[in-house]
Amino acid sequence: MSRVPWDLNALEQLIIVCCHAIWLGGPTKGQDESEWLIENFQKNETPTFIEHIDCALKLLESQPNAMVIFSGGATKLSKISLTEGQSYLNLALTLHPHLALPPYQHTLHPEPYATDSYQNTLFSLLLFRRLTNHYPNHITIISHDFKRARFLELHIPAIRWPKDRVNFIGTAQKAMFRITICTGLKADFNVNLHSSLRH
């Protein structure tokens, strides 16, 4: 589906990428772990962060009325003031420079305050509302798969968002291999989206 000229007021779908680290920049465009500011327990996990970005951008390019928000605050203030959300946006634009041009440039935004998954959800929703003057019809959340129940059973009910108007896309990393749920992503999203809009 081709995109129509951007209009913030016409955007209806919110895609939230929950950020987990800070990309510092570098020539490998995130492939080298040394370009990331991470905790020790996050070693070998940085490919998953890039996968989260790529999943969101695939959805964005297939949905003409979607906005992507990279949600994550300045979690390493003792080392750098850069927020997780801004660093993910920087990497997204480095990997896909055309997203800085019309009609995409107004559909990618960092959310700079969230420090946990509940705040990822709530703050991104409020940012969408501030930018478009309305709430989205549908939310897609992209994060680690082990957080699926946390989002769908705790955070979504807590903000009183209808369960039939949210979709969760999760990725998981175990030992030397990654389990991904990006295959068939577009079809899964469309099924959930069309179902939700009928209610």
C-alpha cells in the first residue's frame, strides 16, 4: 500500500517500540555491540534491538496512517544525556535514510521520559495524543516476548485501553539463537487492525 501525503491529524495507528539501551553511533550501524551502552546482562542482545526497529519500520511502510514512537528515557545520565528513544530513532534513520524525507519524516518520534514498560505504554499514548490531537484507533507494542503478559494483562487494563485494539509483537533471545515473531508480521497486524476497527 502506497503512503498518502503526511497529515498528523489523519494518523490512526500507534506503533510503540520499547527501547532497552542506547545506541552511541558508529560505522557498523549497531551491528558491533561496542556501539551500544548496555548492562552486563544485555550482552549478545543488541541484534534484538535492531530487530525491534526493523519490525516497526516494516509496519510503518505498510500502513499509511501509522506513527512510530521509540520510547525510552535518559537511563544512563551518569554517562550520557542521550535518551534511549532518541538513540533508536538515530539508528532507524541511519539504517533507512529515506525515512527522514516526506512522507515519513513526521511519523517517527522519540518519547524521552519512560523508564519502564508501563511508562512506555502510557507516555507514548500521550505523546501521540499531543502530536495528533486525538488518541489512536489501534496500538501495536514491540518488545521482548517475555513481557507479553505484562503488557496485555497489566499495563493495557491499567490505562483502560480496549484489549481488542492492541497488538503485541514480541521477540525472544535464548542462548545462541533468537526466536522471532516477525514472520507474517504484516498479515497478523492487518487481521488484528481490521478486527479492532469493527468494534
